Amino acid sequence: MSEILINVDVDDLERGIAFFVRGLGLKVGRRFGAQGVEMLGGSSPIYLLLKREGSHPFPGATSRRDFGRHWTPVHLDLAVENLEAAVDQAVAAGAKLEGGIAEQAWGRLARMADPFGNGFCFLQFKGKGYDEIAEGAG
């Protein structure tokens, strides 16, 4: 495997750009016409792709794109230094905090939803981060 790409479907590209800039602190990289944009500033670029509400995700699909709140086991986790500041910034740009901030053995977690219904989490590690789990289970 040479590269992993992170693609996020949005139904309004300019609204998506505004959220990822104001809410997550990313910046616009390359633009791909009116169909997509590369967002930079994290450890990996994120590509916003314009996809219409109700469109099929692939030929023959029985489901259609729905930008209401939905859940998937594959989502973005964004590690931050200041959890409250990250949550406040994202909420001011249109995200929703779901269920408050949770304390974990490895740190703190804020479950979020972006304006397009995608779930993501902010993580603030403490101590050894995820290694706290391994050491506690030993």
C-alpha cells in the first residue's frame, strides 16, 4: 500500500470548506474544479468531494447518500492539545457535541458530528496515550 486517502462526501463544497477551515483549523490546498478540494494542516490531507444528497454511492447500490446524522465504525479521530478549545471552535462552525466529554484511561474524548452528519472524535491524550490501556490490561 502506498498511500491512504481520506475522503469526505459533502453536499455543498463551499459549506464543507468553511467548516473544515473554521471548525477544524485546516486550510485549502488544491482545488479539483467544482467537484473537490484538498484540505491541509493535519497529519494527512482530507479531500472534500461534492456528492449530491440522494445520489447512489456506486452503480447498483440500493442505498442513497443521506447527509442527516449517521454512524459508521470508520471515522476521523483528531488528536488535539486543548479539547475544550477544539470543541468550542468546531461547534461555532456548525458541529454538534454528542454526549459531553468522556474521561478514558488514555485521555479524554469528545464525540462530535459535522454539519454533513459525519461522526468524528476529538482526543486529548494523557500520560502514554493508548499505551495506558495496554499497561492497565497487563
